[in-house]
Amino acid sequence: MKKILFLIVVFGMSLSGYAQNEFSSKFKAIPPKNTSPKIKKAIPPKADLPKITAPKVIKKQDIPLDVPKINFVNPEKITKKAENLEVVNYKRNQNLGNFKTGSLTAKVRYRDAAYVDGDKIRVYLNDKVIEYEVVLDGDFKGFQIKLEKGINKIDFEALNEGFAPPNTAEFEVYDDKGSIISSSQWNLGIDFKATLILMKE
């Protein structure tokens, strides 16, 4: 019985010595597997940038000598020139012409040549007033005169220039047979006259 116990003790000691030997050897731990996803670095695409060129500097000698100079007009001069043209056009007396006729009478008609803007006239026959004040409108109005032998002078005087200067009118002159002697227009400044002369033969 003692022998059996002794064998068991010896066997147990040998097992424990082997087990300690196994654990006494150097143990290397296996590192855990990296399961995190790999992140790739984003590489931006190459952009085609335009080439930057330095601006061309114009030197004094590069400028052509035959470049014409531009003269800028002063707007005040334009206004004055326009005013001068208006003076030439209607700030003066106007001759409507001389006409010969064998007619005993003459019928004179007139109306506003542009749009009706309140133009007024005074009419003279041989320097005597025959129509003191006439307001021109869109319809023809007028008078008939008996022609004297020789010169028959008819004057149309502008009493105003209406809302749109100048004083404008279209006129017609007929003989006693209804044939037209003259037809024209006048453009007058205030106090100026348009003169028509009828020569009776």
C-alpha cells in the first residue's frame, strides 16, 4: 500500500514538473487581426490651368505716328450751332415769291402746316390789315381779294409761335378760274412776316 502511494506521489511530481517546464518557455501573444477598413487617400485630378502670360507693354516707339487725333465736340457748341440754325431758318422775314396773273380776283387759303399748336397770324394787303388775328387750325380758312393792276402784296405776320416753334402754315392761292397760282409753306418767328406778291397784268 505504501508502495502504491509512493508511486502516485512520484508520478504527480513528474507531471507538475513537466507542466511548469511548458509554461516556463517564452510565450509570444498573437496580435489581434486588424479588421478596420483601409482608407485610401484621395488624389485630386490634375486641373488644366490656363497659361498666364505677362501683358504686353507698349513702348512709346511702338505707337504708330499716323494715328488720327479725335477731337471731341463740346456739347455747348452743338447747342449754340443749333440755335444759330433756327435763327437762320425762321428768325427773319420770308419771301414766298412773285407771281404774274391776269385774274380779277385771288382766293387765299391757309392752315397749320404741322400739328395744331395755337399759331396765330395777322394778314396785310398792300400794308393794310385785312385779318387782324387768325388762329390756324387743321382746316383751310382764308379770304378772297380783288386784284388791283400792278403789285398786290400780301403779308402774313406771325403773332406767336404756338406751343412748338416756329409759326408754321401751309397756304394756297387760286385765280378766279380755280387754277392754283402758288402753294407753299412758311416758318416764321414771332413778329416776322412772310410776303407773297401777285402782279396783275
